[in-house]
Amino acid sequence: MMVMIMFCGFSLGSALGGFFAAWLIPLMGWKGVFWAGGILPLLLLPLLFVALPESIRLIALKGTEDDRIRAVLRRINEKLSFDPATRFIAREERMGGFAVRHLFRESRAFGTVLIWVMFFMNLLNLYFLANWLPTVIHAAGVSMERSAVITSLLQIGGTVGAFSFGWLFDRLSPFRVLASAYCIAGFFIAGIGFSGHAVGLIVLTVFGAGFCVVGAQMGANAMTAGYYPTAVRSTGVGWALGIGRIGSILGPWLGGLILSFEWKASSLFLIAVIPALLAALAAFIMAFDRSVKANEAKTGAAPGDAEAPAPAG
């Protein structure tokens, strides 16, 4: 839940960015949007550098910064106190060498490939929808201004979905929830194509697609972070997102290619159901694969795993 709440910043920023640009362009022109988009993160940088704590497990793996761990734990709970001689140990091995190869070692290879499939297919759909929804909605007789507002519901639905899926992930099998989300996403994506000129139905299906597609993507991010050991966690999430970005590049391109054939909007969105179903299949396999479950037990990613290793000992 906490990881998915953190990722809500992405979808909220995406949703508000359009409204912010619409307000800023009349004042400063289109260049002003890029000035603001570049300067604001730089202003945030000093705060992140000073205030953002490092992963306790990662510090514990180094084995030389116990004072730093004590400081972070006191920020989490002021009542905690530790003897100066206390050592903090993460019950995971330190992994040297080329980090990427560890994504495919110790029964992680099959799970890594399935995660890549999920990210590729879902981000393909996400960026296909984000790029082509305004055009398709406008072609249905809706003004461009209203089309932009309706498209923003994709990200707003994703924010609501993240909270919902986070609650479910903490209580049920996360990959089964993901598989269900991808399947339902296919239903809403197809519904967008068949909504025709019914604005109310378009609003409902776009929100539902965002709820499942964007919300499930945040869920996949959270589950990937928990799937890999601490030493290669950033590498695992980074490579999964990198593979997914290939899909995010192909999604808008494929949409343009299909539209160039002058197909109906319903056909366009029916084709987009295929990646959703493939992502669902990958998540469904992960839910039942023994090697995936064994790795979850090692990293403590499985919900309710009483024997999972503690963050620090």
C-alpha cells in the first residue's frame, strides 16, 4: 500500500499537468511549460538530497553504517532506542559483479521474464490510451477541451485504482489481483471503442480503463520492488521499467499505424485488448508458479508470510 501511494504522485502529476499547461500557456507561451517543468524538479532536489532516507536494508547490507540506521529508525519511531553496540544485519547476501545477471539467478529467471511481459504489455496500453484518447474522443464529436478533461480521468482512475489494489495486495494474492485487473482493463478498453457518441459511457469506460491499467501498473511496480533481493532491487525495477518503456514507445506508434488504415475506433480498441490479456496471462502464471513463490518467500514479498526475513535484525 505504501509503495503504491508513493507512485500515485506519477498519475496525479500526469492528470494535473494538462490543467497546469492550459493555465500557463496563455501567460508564458508553450516554452513556459518546459521552463516550469525543468525548474520545479531542480528546486525539489535539495530537499530530496537532505530529507530522503536510504533503504534500511541496503544500509544494513553494507555493514558499516549502524549509526545511520539508528537515525533513520528514530525518524520512523521516536520511542525506539538502541545500545551503541547494536549491530543491524540484513539476512540477505551481498551480490557482486554484473547486477543484471542476478535477475536470472536462483530461480528468478522465469519470474523476471514474466514481469517484463507484464510491464511491456501494460505500458504499451497505457501510452497508447494516453496519446490517442483525445483524438479518438474528439472524432466522436467531443470538443478538444472536453476531450483533454476526459482523458485526464485515465490518470485519476489510476490513482483511485492504486489505493484499491494496494488494500487488496496486502490481503490477497497480489499476482492474482493483477491478473484480474488486466482482464477487467481489457473489458473497459473494448468499451471505449463501442461507446460511440455517448459521452457518459466514454467517461465511465475511460475512468475504468485508468483504474485498471494505471492502477495495475503501480501494483506491478510495487510487486517488482518486493520480488527482488535488496542488492538488486533497483536493477530489477529499472530493467522492468526499461523493457516497459519499449512498449510505451510502440503503443502510440501502433495506434497511429492502425488509424492510418482508416479502421473504425471499435476495431482500434479491440486490438488494444490483446496486450491486456497477455499481461493478465503473465500475472496469472506468476500467481501459481512454484519458482516465483519460492523467491517471494526468500525476499519477504508474500503477504502474510510469517517467516519472511525482517528488514533489520
